[in-house]
Amino acid sequence: MSDRMRAHRLAFALVSLVAGCGGAPSEPSATPAPAPAAAPPPRADSTPAPSRLAYPPTAKRPETFDMVGMSFRDEYGWLRNPADPEVTKWIDAQNDFTTANLRGFAHLDELRARFQELTRSTKPALQEIRSSRLGFFGLRRAPTAPQPALVLVDALEKPDAGRVVLDPAVLDPSGQTAIDWYAVSADGKRVAVSLSTSGSEVGSLSIFDTATGKRIDGPIPRVQYPTGGGSAAFSGDGRSIFYTRYPAAGERPEADMQLYQELYRHTIGAPIERDERVALASRRDPGRPEAAAPLPDIAEIELGHPAKDGTIVARVRIGDGGDCLWLVGQPSAKGYAWSRFAEEADAVGEVKASSDALYVLSRKGDLRGAILRVPLRSGRLADAKVVVPPSDRELTDMAVAGDALVVFDILRGSSRARAFDRSGKLRGEVRLPARATVNAATATEAGALYVMVESFTEPLSIQRLDARTLDLHKTPIFGESPARFDDVEISDEVATSRDGTRVPITILAPRGVSRSATTPLLLTGYGGYGVSSSPRLDARRRVWFDQGGVLAVAHIRGGGDNGEAWHVGGKLGRKQNVFDDFIACAERLVAAGYTSTSKLAITGRSNGGLLMGAVLAQRPNLVRAVVAGVPIIDMVRTETWPNGRFNMTEYGSLRDPEVRPKLLAYSPYQNLKPAAYPAVLLLSGATDGRVDPADARAFAAKLQDLTTSSAPVLLRTWMDAGHGMGTNVFKRAEEDAQTYAFLFHELGVTYRSKAHAH
């Protein structure tokens, strides 16, 4: 799994404009709910009308539950049982209600067709690239395909000389099977692929022959869950493969089946029953692996691609909050010897193996980061030498290519990079595009470094970085967008948060759209897990811009937009800073005249959905409309989910007496009160394994009961979709159409049918 994929494990399409979680709507109930009265058109001011909509009835069934010695009362806990037929009927009624409300938008069919057109006309670039002696592998979706396929090209400069190795649509014509991730052997003759269905992210590992595309081994079950993810790496000789494995039936209680990830080794062609668990030695006693403490229950093992000598570096995240330990596996007379290279307290952010050394991004003593070098023959962090000391740069990654060390850093969500020789002598600043996201894609044994480059207005492209001239050279591999964005102007704004912190905002507006109280503006944010709201192009944004809309990206704390300290500033007991930052951004955009409250909408997904819920509870009068996708809402129950255990390393736990009062103070579900709430659209996936879809259900029921305004509170549940990964891309067009119809109606946008000139 690449760093780019890892960074998005928790925040699918977080900076896409209302990116869809996809899936098909549930089947209509046998007796459709009566169509509700259409919501009144948006008002010129933000004062809600006194009348309320006639929502589908929701029973209140008060119950009390205990958590860490505290009692909580809930009237909608019954909605948390998806096996209850009454819950299914309630979901159907809510979907019918949402459909009836959105049906009143005259251009819904046209919007749907427009999003289908944009999706089918978009040609994505090659992504998740792996190099091998046979060529370059990557994932690419053909314009007419529902899912990306695994392809092989001889050279990145000659992408047409390639072929499809594995197409999920051939395995499953419904388009519901997706590649979670893949690994490739050093010689390129074999690939291992995790496959899952219906957005579930529950994957099994199969090994395919590259030449024929035939399955030659597997499937190996339980390698991937949405909790801790999954990973695999071939041994240097390609005869065996290391993979992640979750407990089998009878090994752990049912509640722990998506925890306790371990590392196993499988010999290609041998029975799976003979696979061996890898005993991981402690750093204190690498000679006695049997004495090592087991990995914690929330371990997330991520295996890197083997280095030239077969060395495999593995990151073990301890939950999703950023803490991790590191393992190194090296070929030995007995196969492989694994050792603990770094512990959590060592604050190691990245480890990359070269032909003779391990390069380490260390944040110990300075969150901005330094680069260390460890001789490969030593393999001990204690023998590290500093080659790039800390500076004012917020380091994010590094790559070794030939005799060069390329070090990446971040500012306001955009990438920068410097090149050094491998001893740490500075060669200079790499000439990168301004306001761009640049990530290392792959390095070849010959020393070429390829990077992925993307901006708000240019699609993803693969470029070769010359570490001597410090220039980028475009390859023929690039995405093609069906819409142009050369008319979009980008500007900067700054908001001042409650504690005085200055929070950057990036504003995208079509040329000719000026600051005005009548300008529709969509503000998006995430603010968690160190994930950055970085520049990326999404062709679907063209629909928003074509209607005179402005998009603003809030670079709030909790994310990594300004480095790890920025992340830490919105983590655990400091989570309220995230909400304060976002509220300050919304207020600044109105105060500076970019828009007005009645024309302002906000959106976020997953952790960004938590942000939406907290803002709703704390400032119901802040905006006119809210779209919250797959939202985390109930912080009391969150840690009881399988994936909630992983999330608590970011949010904290009720069991922590210092964090508990702060967590309870912002938990959206517990803090809803009667108020005139704005229009709300909640989006949920029934197969979501990362966020309990019951959160959205209970939140919708409670909001519908407590709101005193006529603005609608709508819930759309997609029955064959999860958190967003692995979703059939064409099914997202339906969600996109409904979302935009909701926003245009609530913000009073007069839809122009033929506005898409770009």
C-alpha cells in the first residue's frame, strides 16, 4: 500500500467537492411514504420560517446505557440495529422522503446526466505505481469502466506499450468488486491483489500470474478489513509472500475479529494451512523473537516494497492517531529475520530502504522533522547519523533515487521539495509547480524518481524528477479532464481562530465572479489524522463553478496542512480547535464579503462529517446548508465500534479523565438542542466498516425532532456502499446529482442548463 493510499484510508476524497460515497439507493418500500410538502425556497436572510416539514414518523424508545461508569439516555438507540426490520422500514421511509424533497428540483435529471458525462469522459492517470524488473504496474480506470484495473507498462515514457493484468469488471460484471491494494514481486512475474465487494473493504488475497492474468494461488481470507486495512509484500526471491492476517473463527471473540492483525508468511503454491505466523523480535533482544511482546490489538501493518537486496520495511500504526513502530525484515539463511527497528517513543514518521542504508524521517525532539541515515548492515536506530537537520520546513516524506535524497515538505497544504546528496549536502530547491500536490510515486534501480503532480486546475500527471538539474519532466502518463479550469482563479485568505491562531483558506472562483452577498459559496474542511486538504482536481467541481459558485478550502488544525504540529494542535484534548478554526473561516468569508450567511454552505466527510456535526450543534445559525458524508457523530459510542478503537488514538477516550469532559463537550449527538437548524443532507453507506452508519440515522432522527425551522433535514442511505472506497464510480453520479440539487435549491441558485462552457 503506497503512502498516497495510506493517507486516504481515513479520508476518502476529502478535498473533492462533495465527493460521493456512491452506491445505489435502497429499493423503495412496498408502500411508499407520502410525498412531503416541498421545502420553501431559500430566504434572503438566515431567519428560518416557523413551519416545519412533516417528517416520516420516528418512534422514541428511551433507553439508558452505561459507559465507563457514566449513564447516558438515548431515545433513538433502537435505530442502531440494522437487523431489525423496523430499522429497514425507517431507512426506506427516510430515503423516500429525501427523494420526494429533491424531486422538486426541476433540473435533477439534467444534473444526473451531467455528472454521468463528467465521470465517463474523465481519463484518470496511472496511480499506485510499482516498479519491477518487468516494467511498471499501476491502477488505471478506463473512461467506461466502473473500477480501476491493474495494468503493466514497459516504461512510463511509453505508456501505450502496456496491457491489462487484472480487470475487476471481468471478475464481476456488476462493477461491485474492487482492488483494495496490490503488491508485485521484484521480477514482476507475480502480483498479489486484495479484492473486496460493495465498498465493504473486506478483502481476500489472490496471487496472479502477470503474463497470463490467471490466478495461481489463493484466495487467502481475512487479509483486509476497514479497521486496520491490510498489506502484503513478496520476499526478495518472489517464492513467498508476507501478508496481514486477522483472527479466524474460534481464535478470538466475535467482537475482536477485526482487531489483532498479525503478520504471516505464505509459500507460493503451498497449502494455506501451512502458513506461518511471523514472530517479531523486540529491539532489546532480536535473537529471541519468541520473547517479543505481541503487537497491540489496534496494530495496522503496512509492508513496503522490497529493496534491491530484499529488505522489507514495515510500518505498524498503533491506531490512526499517528503513533507507530517500525519493523525491518532482512533475508537470512533461515528465510527472513525480522526486528523491531523503532518504537513509538522514537517518533519515526517514515523509513525508506536504499542499497546500503535506511533513511529515517525522525520527529523526536522536533515535530518539524529531520532526516537520519542508518547503515543497512547495522539496522539499528541507535547508529543513526543526522544528514538533514531540522529547519523551518515541515517535512512530510523523502525518496532515494540514485545518488540523490529528495526531501518533501508542506506549507498551506501544498508541496515543496529539496534535493540533497546521500550524505546530506544540499543541491537545491526542486522546481515544483506552485499550489500543487507532489508525491513520490516510484524510484527505479537506475536512479530515476517519478512523482505524481496534481493541482486544483490540472489533473494528475506522472513526471520524472531530475535530481541534478532539479527540474521535472512530464511523461505521457497524465489524467485527462472533460472540463477545463483555466478560468478558475485561486487566492488566499486568513481567518483568526478563537485562540488567535491564523488559519489559511484557499479560495477558488471562476473569473468574473466577485465578492458579493449573493454569491453561493461552499466551504469544505477535514481537520484530522494529519491528513492535508491539498490541491487536487475534481472534474465534478465544474458543475459548481458553472453556476457561479465559489469553493473555499479551510486548512484547519488537526490536518497536516502546515505540518505535524498543526495536526497535534487539533488532536485528542485539543479537538475543539478544529471546530473553532472552521467556524472562524466561515465567519471570515462572510465578514470579508465573499458571500453571506444565506448563501453559505459547508461540507465534510468522515472525520469532516464530525466537523459538520459539531458546527451544527455549536453554531446552528452559522450557514444556510450542510452536507455531511458518512459522519462520525456520537463520540460516546464511537469507541465501541471495531474501527472506533483505532479512532480513539486521534480523538481520545472516555476512559481518559482528562480528555473525557472535552470529548463530551463537542460530541454532536449529545449536544443537539432545540434550535432553528439550517438545511442538512446526511449521506451514509450501509456497508460502512469505518463509521457506524447508525450514527447518521440517529442524528437525522434527533435533528428532525429538535429543529424549529422549515429547512429540511434529509438522510440518504446507500444500501450497497460503504465509506466510499471501492464504490462503482458511475453510481456516484446519482449522489452527486442529489447533493448539488440540494445545495442549489437551498442557496437559491437559479440553475442555468447550458452553463458548462468549460
